[in-house]
Amino acid sequence: MSKKETKLNLKSNWDLAPSLESTSHVKLKNKYDLFIGGKWVKPSSGKYFDTINPATEEKLASIANGNKKDVDLAVKAARKAYDTTWSKLSGKERGKYIFRIARIMQEKAKELAVVETLDGGKPIRESRDIDIPLAANHFFYYAGWADKLDYAFPNRNPKSLGVAGQITPWNFPLLMAAWKIAPALACGNTVVLKPAETTSLTTLLLAEIIEEAGLPAGVVNIVTGAGDTGAEIVNHSGIDKIAFTGSTGVGKIIQNAIAGTDKKITLELGGKAANIVFEDAPLDQAVEGIVNGIFFNQGHVCCAGSRLLVQESVYDIVLRKLKDRMESLIVGNPIDKNTDIGAINSKSQLDTINHYIKLGKEEGAEIYQPEGKLDKKGYWCKPTLFTGVAQSNRIVQEEIFGPVLAIQTFRTIEEAITKANNTPYGLSAGVWTDKGSKIFNMTSQLRAGIVWANTFNKFDPTSPFGGYKESGFGREGGLHGLEAYLSFEN
Amino acid sequence: MSRIEVLKTYKMYIGGKFPRTESGRYYSLKNTKGEEIANMCTGSRKDFRNAVVEARKAFELWSNRTAYNRSQILYRIAEMLEGRKAQFIDELMQIGSTKKQAENEVFTSIDRLIYYAGWADKYQQISSSVNPVSGPYFNFTIQEPTGVVAVIAPEENGLIGLVSTIAPIIVSGNSCIVLASESKALCSVSFAEVVNSSDVPGGVINILTGNAEELIPHFSTHKDVNSMLYCGNDKKATQLIKENSTTNLKRIVVKKDIDWMKNENESPYFITKFTEVKTTWHPIEKIGASGSGY
């Protein structure tokens, strides 16, 4: 007996009244200086750049443009703090400072969430429920490791490295700062961090929180700026360790730049994750997982499920359910609690995404986008599907970093594994099936650092994150995340 | 005219409430000068049995909380204790500590709570394992809390002994019934007040006052108590507890001659003493291959 399929008629009057998160309690300064040696200092060049709200193209604040001289000051401040205070503190006392950071972040969570959304364009629901609580949780988790490192690495006598140079991306600005700063401090290092130039604000608010928590001056230094500022950190001889999250291209440049040094390095780079749906999967849940996998944070996610592999027997039904679901996604004002897909982070990223969409069409793939109008102001991209793609197509091989999904089919489990593993990347993968034994078969054969089974884009401070192959090396999160910030006797 | 001080009635802590003992009995607590400073409850068998019922109920709730949540709640106890440190220092001094000793004991107690708060979402990471069995199975071993733990707290410390035994027991999800130090019970009761204002669900920590010799037979024979911690040097009591544990195969942990003020007496292995080890086998589908595990 066939069950009658019912579907909401979205052409009827389904517009939701706006539900805007209040921004009145947010106190942003007009101008942000560099945070060096526990003080807010003007950039030596005297230059500032604008940070804008990508949903309105309006300026939010001026951000200091740090240069070589500023980076040098920051590294020296970090070294001094390392030598005179931080490396001399007991693990217990270090931990208590880090717990303080976690607690103040929890207290200011709402403000941080609103600023994250204004500056980066992500839906307030995501910054409120995911980015900010997870960032605080990261500090909480690593605070507890500070006095327990010998248990994490028995018989290895773990020691701090010194000054860590850290460069974070624009897709999860505060969360990535937490991923980097929390383990670095817990392991006894001091930090010079550069946030991405389009999303500096929450990292600067974090600097204010660190100040409020009373950390010794120079333990954490924030130098804002663009790629050339980051290069100064990478190349500075006073840096003992580089932690970078960003594109594979830049990651390779960094690895090359420090090849002649003893700097320790971890790279968390791009991805092109396969989200694999078997015919025995709970299809409605799988469709939700596909949507979450690729449209979460506008697809600005290194581990996004940007390739969908569907078993041929359920292809038609999955595609129809997916298109139906996409029709109900709300693209628009990120500060609106109804919004599913916010603003693209920057004009240049929107150009990149549009370039790939054009390329996909030129490669002969079939495009699908739901109907609906986009705002004139701001940077927007509709959720986009490509069907009829080949494994060799660039939209299948390359990271787009936007809400663009390429769909392929497979018949056998071997074919799914071959296709899933057939990119230079290896960050994450998803598997959807009701059969547990099949899940573990897949997880044992997928060449990826994280495999989600019947879920996607789940993160936790206790769970290591990082890639195989050209998605980078080293792990952030969990016990394994400590290793990146320690040296060992053996 | 000088103001007349209001004196506190020291009660016990059972199921998130502060009852007096059902037996109506009390004993006098004296300060170093031999002056009576409080009438403490002499807890009875019935009080203990009531506490076990509450602890069992709380265990279901508490062990199902996320490790992160338990971590934050232990941290919250430390925050509350920090805010009331003056009171605890004063109480410890009343029963014989110098100011410096009292401060040390309170600060070490706060830090110890934070130490164990940190282990909540970590102890599994150093004690669980994935086992490379010879066959197509995903086989892993984890720890789970034992259940309800009865504790005879160290007699010689009022606060640090209590904190050092309660924290590692509850951090994994156990609930407990603790008999406080008889001679230094003053801040044990005040500690219950701190616990009560720290988002710890009622029944997770139950604190009784009274006489160890009287209560040990009941603690060690109760069939709904899964594990018992005895802190003390009494050989006869130790033997009795071990013998009685056979009624329901209680896991018995004995801690003798421990200086709880020392950091070497805090350990993740103290947490795992109050856990059970569970191994799960899950098949891995291997098509056309001999197949191995993880």
C-alpha cells in the first residue's frame, strides 16, 4: 500500500513575521586598537581598516592594521610573559585563569552572539546556540587539563613550547580563537593571534574578557590585520609554534615558509566531505542532515558535506525531499531568529561562490535553486544544488566554501567509498544508514579525520577535530588537541 | 547594650532538605576550650536508610547529566565555597585550627573541587579503550558510575576530608551518603549549605552527622548501597565492613593514613575506583574481506 505523500504548500502565505534579536545591549567601540602586552596600543602604521556587516554593507567599526613592527612587539610581549609569569605558574593556577575566561564568556554569551552575527553574517540561531556556547565550553574543558598534562601523556614529561603564533579563519571567528587559545594556555604557552580581517570583532571582545579575567599582561596578544600581518607572525623568529586554520593553499605556503626552522606546526585546512546516503537510511533524517551538512553557516564550513552521494535506488525520492526542504529555507537577515541561511561573509567570498556556480553550469551540471528574492543590499547566495556532475568536475573536487551541493549517485558500498575518498582532501565524511555494522565498515575505510554517522557537523571540546591528506595535520579538541602545544621527551 | 548573637541549629542534609535526625538524639560539639558550641544530630539507621532512598533516586538523574554539566556544577560548588570562605575559616578555627591552617584547608578544598571538576569530561579519556579484537567488531570499554556510595569521611579533617572524598565519587555520576567527621562536624554541615546552593540536585550528596561505630554496620549491610569508602585506621571496623560487604558484593575502598591536604592524594584513579567497566561489541560489516576490528 502506498502512503500518500503530503507536502506543505509554500506558495501560500507562509511568510513569518520578523523575530529580530535585540542588539541594544551591544557596546561596540568605534575603533579597536591592537591588544599587546596587556594594553590596547595603536598600530605603528597608524592605519585602520573597516569591518562591515555583510548583511547591510554598513560599517561596524575600525580595526587596527598590524604590521611587522606590531607583530614584533606582540611576540616580544608574549615571550616576556612566558619567561616571567606564565611558564612559572603551576598548572592549577593557570587552569583557574582559563576557567575565569570560560565563565565570563558564558556571562556575556548573548552579546558575543549578536556581535558574531553582525560581523560575520551567520544566523543568530547558530551563533547563539553553537558558536558561543561551544567556545566557552572549549575554555572550560582545556582549563581542566592545565594541571593534568602528565595524565594525558604518561612517561613523556610534557613541556610547554613557548610562544604560539595563531591565525584563525572568518567562518567561526570566536570558536576558532577558543580552539586555539584554550589549549595553548592550558599547556603553558603564550599566544600571538591574528583573526581574519573580515571578522575581528569577537576576538577583540575576547581580548577584553581576557583583560577582565586578570591574566598576566602579554599572555594573550591580538594583532589584527590581513594576510600580510599573518605572514609576519609565521616568519617571526620568536615564534615556537604555528597553528593555522584556513585554506589548503595558504597552509602549504606556511609549511614552506617555516621549512628551515624548528617551529612546530598544525594545519586545519580545507575539505570536500562526502555525505553518503544508503537506501536503508532514515531518509527524512538524512535530508535534514544533508541540509545541515551543507547549508549550516552558509556552507562556510571546512568540514561541510559539500558532496552528496546517494544510493541510486533512493536517488529520486531523496532529491525530491531535498528540493522540498530547500524551498522552506529562509535566506535573509542573520539577526532574525527565523533565518536559516544568513549573509555570505564578504564580497570576495560571494564572488568566489558565484564563480563556481558559473563553472558548474559550464561543466554541464544541472543547477537547482529554490524560488525567492534576495535583498538588494548585502551579500547573499541561495542554497544551490548541482546534479549530473562527474567525479572530475571542479565543483566536485574543489572546496567552494558556500551553500553549493554537488550530488552524485552510487550502486555499491565499494563505489561509495572510492568516490568519497577520491579528492585530495580528507577532513570529514557522513554516513546515513540504519545498519550499525555498515557504519563501522564505512568509518574504517573512509580516509577522513572525522566521520559522522546519522548526524553531521557535530562538534565538542572533548572530540578531536582535524584532517587526513591535504586537509591538514594535527588535531584540535580532546586529549589529542593538547599534543599540538607540548614538547615531549620521547 | 551589646547585640545578642543568633546561633545556628546544625542539621543534617538528606535529599536536598535539612532535617534533624528522626531519632531526636544529639551530641555536644566542643571547641578547643572545652566550651559547647553546637548540638549536632546523632544520625540513626533510619536517617541513613532515608538517605539511601534519596541517593538512589538522584543517581538516575545525576548519572544521566552530561559530563560537562557535572563539571560545571562541581565548579559551581567551588565558586560558592570561595564566596563563603570566611565562614569556613572561622568554623575551622573554632574547632582547633590556627588561622593559617584553616586558610590552607579552605583554599585547598576549593582548589580540589576545581581539580575534580576538570576530570568530569576527561577521566574517560585516560581510562577507556578501544580494543583491537581479532574479528570484525568494534569493541570498546568505558567506565560508568557504580551507583550509590556510602562514605565514612576522615575523622581528622572537617572540610578537606569531606571534599576530597565527595568530589571524586560524584564527578562520574554516583550519588553518596557521607558520615561527616564526628569531632569536626561543624563545617560539614555548612558545606551541605554550600552544596545546596550550587545546582547540585537534591540527593546526590547526603551528609549525616553522628557516630561512626554505630552507623558502620548499617552502612556496610544496606543492600541498595553499591560501594563503600571507609577513611580510617580502625582494623576491626575495616574487617567488619569487608565482611558485611558480601551481603550484596559492595565494592569496598579503604583509605588509611592519608594526609588529605597533600595534592598527591587527589587522582583520577580515585574516580575510577567508584566506577564499573563496561565493554561493548558491535559488528563491522565486511563484504568480501576477512575483516578485522579496530
